[in-house]
Amino acid sequence: MLSATQRFLQYLQVERNVSDLTLKSYREDLEALTEYLIDLYDGRIPRPAEITTLDLNGYLSAMTEAGYAGATIARRLASLRSFFRFGLRDGFAAENPAKPLPNPGGGRKLPHVLSTREIGLLLLAPPRADVFGIRDRAILETMYSAGLRVSELVGLNIGDLRLGEGTVRVRGKGKKERNALIGSLAAKALKLWFPFRREVLFGQVNAIGQSVPSQSKRRHWPTSDTPETPIFLNKFGGRLTTRSVARMIEKYLKQTDLDRRTTPHTLRHSFATHLMDNGADITSIKELLGHKSIVTTQVYLHVSTANLKKIYEKAHPRAKAKYKL
């Protein structure tokens, strides 16, 4: 099982060219299955050819009893189907025991989105008197303007940006590239950040009231600004991490008292939903988001409909009134 897993992951990386995050998800899904099977097979790891549909059905039931969300179970089941489908091709499996298993019910959960007013509050939260407040404003404006995943945002390099054209080159899932759009307010926020960015990049005075880092922390400081240098930098002149962006948003959520369910991905959900609410067609939204399938994008159609229903029920005098007919 361990050898088969390694071959499968290598296939995904080399032949399918999946992203690092996707590869990590597959690895974790197969490790979770292996842990379950070790208990089921009295401490030993079974060969893939020994694993039956009954075994996998028990695994799905165990996840359900443990309180896993339906979407998580469905994703893990999809990983197992892919693994055994590869096994048929590679010769370590004679059948696909995951194929007969039905996906868990319950439907797809609608994503959490912020209203345009709430988005405005969040974008205005970073302080303008601090260089990293200026950076954070540029980050939030760019994420919402372009509908970026947080991994795409931190991966942006200065050479990817074409402000004159209002576009930025984005490396999305599966290392696929697309051109995302940068609106005028996001472009303005980026232009405000750029002079401070160079000071942060080269370890100069990097903010009002901010001191220059010690020499020991500056020994690995960049010596030039190349097209591969990140747009958004941490205080040491390096590339931001996805966790740093998440912590930054958490800080501004506390300041604005916005919904704590909000994550970096909420800005992407809000981007798509607001486009849908304002009449953008689903095919255009699919291209802007970089989705492979329009089925993935259709969730925003449901969110938009749900928002319209709330507005209707609140505004229409006979939408929820109880009358005897």
C-alpha cells in the first residue's frame, strides 16, 4: 500500500502536474485510509488488491460517525476512486473497490460571502499611517478585485503585474496560468504600496515609526528587485505565506466586528457572488475564477438566488405574511 501510494503521488506530480496543495490533499487522504486499514487488518497494512468495497464502505461509515462533513467524505472518496483507477493501469489493483460506493448525501454547502457593505468595511480597516497597513489594504483590494485564491495572491511576482492593461498573471491550481483583472481601486492601492515595498525589500526604514531590522536578520536580504520578486512582502523582505494573510484578515475581522467565519477565500466567494448579483454571465465568471468546469461555478448561481430570496422576503409585503385562504 505504501509503495502504491508513492507511485500514485509521483504520477499526479509528474504526469498530471497537480499543484502542491492538491498533492498534499491526496497524500493526507490516503494516509487516513491506511491508518483505518491498519486497525481493520489487525496491525498490518494490506495490499491494495486485498482492499474490498466492504472495507471502504466501513471507512466511510466511520467518518460519518466521527462527524466528518459530507463534502470531506465525498472528497476522500474521490481520492480513493482516482487511486484505484491508477492501480488498474499500474497493475497493483484488479478492480476499483471505490467505484460502486455512492457519494454521501446532504447536498453542497453554500459558501459564506460578505455583502458589498461588509466588503467595504473590511477593505477600509487597514491603517493608512503604517506601511504594513498600506500593504494589507493592497492585498485585500487585489484579492477582491481579481477573485484570487490566497495561494495565488502570495505567489504573485512583480513581473506578473500589468497595471497599464489592468491585468495580473496568476498561477492557479494545477499550475495553470490565467490573466486576472485589476480594478481601478486595487490599482490605486498597489501604486500606494510600491514605494514602501522597495524600502521593505531592501531593508531600509520601512514605515512611520518602524525601525530597521538588525544586521543579523538582514543577512539574507534581497540585493535586487527582479521580475521574480514577490509583490507582497513580509517585514523581512520575503514572500508572505498563506497563513500570514489569514492572520492578517483575522485581525481586521476583530476590529470591524465582521462575521468570524470570514477567511481569505471568502473574498473570492464574494467576488463571484457580487458579479452574479450584478448580471455577469456564469461563463465569464468561470473564466475569471479559473475554474476547469462550469459545474464548480454554478454554486454561485445558487448563492445569488438565495440572496435574492432573502431580499424578496424582507421587502415584499406578502412574501411571508400568513393569511387564511
